[in-house]
Amino acid sequence: MADPALAPRSAFAGLLPAQAPGAGITVADRDGIGLATVLARKGRTTALATRLNERFGLALPEGPTRAAAGAIAFAGIGPGAWLATSEADGNGFAAALRQAIGEFAAVVDQSDGYAVLRLDGPRLRAVLAKGVPLDLHERVFRPGDVATTLVSHMGATLWRLPDASDGSPSFEIAIHRSMARSFWHWLSESAAEFGLAGMTAGDPAGPAG
């Protein structure tokens, strides 16, 4: 029998608030999605883009943008580098991706290395402005844009999703799992004046490639 003390659990287990109407910020734990960093091999970026298009119908993004096709998305995080996510394969994603593109890129599993939250709400930008040293105005940071940055001195990668159904901005943010509780402390304190509530992430659609 498996030791229950060794059962996998979310980095944010026990931290997220209950769902509640009227909150300025809503948050969902994206635990269970697959994550991998992808680094193009020297001179193979074009071949990598071709393989991704043939295999997944995904247009490899150039620069700090995000493209999605079905359950898979690639977010540009540096020259020849992407953070890939999968809604379907969980911890098996990196291995499956390595089989598909390993001759063109190095693939490193990050499914247990990062923790991801989805953040929505009409006061979301006001909260992020307290810790993110970037201009996230809707005319500057548009759906599909990606940034590798700091949040209150903690390294993070964030990307903007299509707006929520009520027109509120929607972002996802990935941080190192070891910093999850520190990040949560910052988020809960920063959002306190606006109200912070939980939500069900469902299957958020990524921006078009």
C-alpha cells in the first residue's frame, strides 16, 4: 500500500479561498497540467517549427508570445526557448513531447518544478502592479503576450489569456514550486483590499497561435 504521506499534492494545497461572488480577484490552482521547457538545438529552430506544425498543428511563437493548439501551448521565454504546457498529459507530457521533437530540441520536464495559478478579475491589474515591474495595461500587454519577470522579487513567467466572460483580464503565472507559499503570501496580502476568491479553472482556452 502506498504511503499516504508520499501522495502528490499541489504546491498551493490548503491555501486557496472558497468561491465567493463579487470578489475583485479570483484564483484557480492549475495543478495537474503538464509543463516542460523546450530549448531548440543549434540550427534546428526551423525544423522544430515544422515538426510542431505537422504533429500538433501549432505555430511555434517567435519572441515573448504564446500559441496554443488543442491542449498544448508554447510560450516564448527567451531566444530559442519556450515553456510548453499541456492540459491533457500531466506528468507524462514531457516524455511524450521528447518523443515527438527530441531530435530538434532538448525537453526538460517541469511538471513538478513549477506551480501555476490562473488569475482573473476586474482588479487584477491593480494587484499585479504591486509586485510586477512591467506595464500590464491592456493596450501594451495583450492576450498571448508572455513575460519572464519578477513578482515581489520572486522569479515568474506570466502570460495573458483571452479576457474572462465579463471582460475582466485573465492571466496565468508560473513560479518555482519552492516559492509557492511565499508567492501566495504576497498575493493574498496584495489582493486583500479587493477581495480574493477561488474559482474552478475548467479548461481555459489559450490564445490563437
